Amino acid sequence: MTTKQSIREAFAEASSFLAAHEVMEPQRNAQLLLEHVLGLSGAAYYMALPDPFPDERKKAWEEVISRKAVGEPAQYIIGEQEFYGIPFQVTPAVLIPRPETELLVEAVLQQAARLWPQGAAPTERAASAAEQEPPQGQGAGRVPGPADAEQPDREAARPAAQGAADGLRPLVAADIGTGSGAIAVTLALHAPRWRVYASDISADALRVAARNAEANGAQVTFEEGNLLEPFAGRRVDILVSNPPYIPAADIPGLQPEVRDHEPRTALDGGADGLAPYRIMMQQLPLLQEPPRLIGFELGIGQAGEVADLLRQAGHWDEIMIIPDLAGIDRHVLGVRR
């Protein structure tokens, strides 16, 4: 009688197979895919390891391991990546959220709490507050369509008018180059009094982001356009962005998982990787006024130059450089007290 392969044996075999195909972190990838195929996680996964591998899942298991062996990211195979403890759908239309970006979100939330202890900004005049707010009323997780332009902006006026009574208005945050919506959705969930907007040049990415906002119950308005252009003439209190920052000449040398599968538009930052930051600095006059809080993620060795761009702009009293968990200077923040 033939002994059936156990789940543990299938895991070991797949790990060796992936290692032979030079897949990075073969055991971690094998476990992620095995948990996905079996529908198990945590203690339930480990308890099932001695069990026979279920026959009805063998075909799916072989398919996902074959896809991983040729370099496809496990997150695209699974269709999901966790960020800040929140599940996000990911497709090849969006960059896979990275753990270091969680530190950017955390820094923005901390600095915003210092700047606006009440969680809102003071109004300049109650009568003009509604007129100065960006349009709202497009709903959670929706990408605006032509019909939205025809709708009265009642939702925008209502909260501003209410805030005028206590001299406060909602803070407006904009996530530029939102991709999967990880930053915008996380900010909206952790700062529900804010009005959170997000833009991307890719309509496909915006559709993914909108689904993530809806799935997680986050109030975010998405707009298609290049960097700050969708916010021309609007007030933005908090601007955050994880833009493309890989120098174009470095892209061929990236890991195949990144180079061959993640969207080029989310990677390519121009000749030196700094083009998006320069463009955003040039676009600041499009806004009603520069944001009091600005936060960028950036690549290795770029912190000094991006910090200099913020200093040269002259809008922020304090420029901070924040390292990631590996000690790499990964984020630059500008704060106007």
C-alpha cells in the first residue's frame, strides 16, 4: 500500500524545488502558498502538517508552486498582502505594499497628532470653510466618473458648516501615487475624522484601491491624474507619497520578482530616481497653500537629496529623516509648526 505524502513532506519538497529555481526565501514562499491552498493559517496550519495532503488540493498546489518557480510574486498568486494589519487585494496593476511603508504611515499619524491635537484644523472663516474644501460626496472606495461632476456638492458643504460652529474643520490628507490604496486606506481607518483623498496615474490601480477601501470600510475618494494635478486649487493639509524612486538604469538589475512582475510605472523614478519628488515640489503652487505636513518614502541613498528639495522649497520649519527597521534612511518628513 502506497503511503500518502504528508503536508509537511509537500512543504519540504516545494521548498527544495523553489530553492533549486533560485527563488528567494523559498521556505517562506512555500508556507504562504501552502496556507493559501489549504485555507489554513496560524496554529491550524502547524497542527495540520502531519496530515496527509488532500488529493483535491494537489492540482492547485502544483499550479501555485510552478508559478512561484518562474518568479511570480507570492502576493500576486494569493491576491493579497497584509499592511498595517489590514488585508489588501493586490494585482499586477499595483506595487505590492512593503513593511517599511508602515513606518511612513505611523510617522504621519504621529506628526499630525502633534500639529493638530484636536484631530481637526481651525477654520479661517466659518462662511468660507465649505467653499475651500475639496469636493466630497463620491462615496467610499469609488473612482469618480463623469456623472459625479454633475452632482451638487452637498457632502462637502455639510461637514465644513458643522465644523464652523466650533471653529474647526476636517483635516484633508492626500496620498499621491496610491497604488493598492494601502497608505490612504490605513490613514482613513486610523484617522476617521480626516478627509482622505488618493490619486494615481493608473486607472487600473485606482480600481484595485477602490475595492480595498470598500472591503475595509474606509472613506477615501480616488482621483486619476499625475501626482498633484488632481488637487489643483484645493487645500491639502497632509501630503504623503511613496512614489516611484528606482533609477531607470537600475531596473534591469532588480530581483526578477520585482523587475518582471511589478508595474514599471510604480518603479521607474527617472534617471536618478528623484524625478517624482522634483515634479511634486514644482507642482506645489497648484495647491491653495503648501501642506503643513508632507511625508515621502524613498530609496537607498536618496534621503539627503530629498530633504534638500524640501529645504529649498522653504515651506517647512522642520525636516526629519526617518530610518527603517534595517537602519536605512527611508522616509523624509517636512513639518510647518
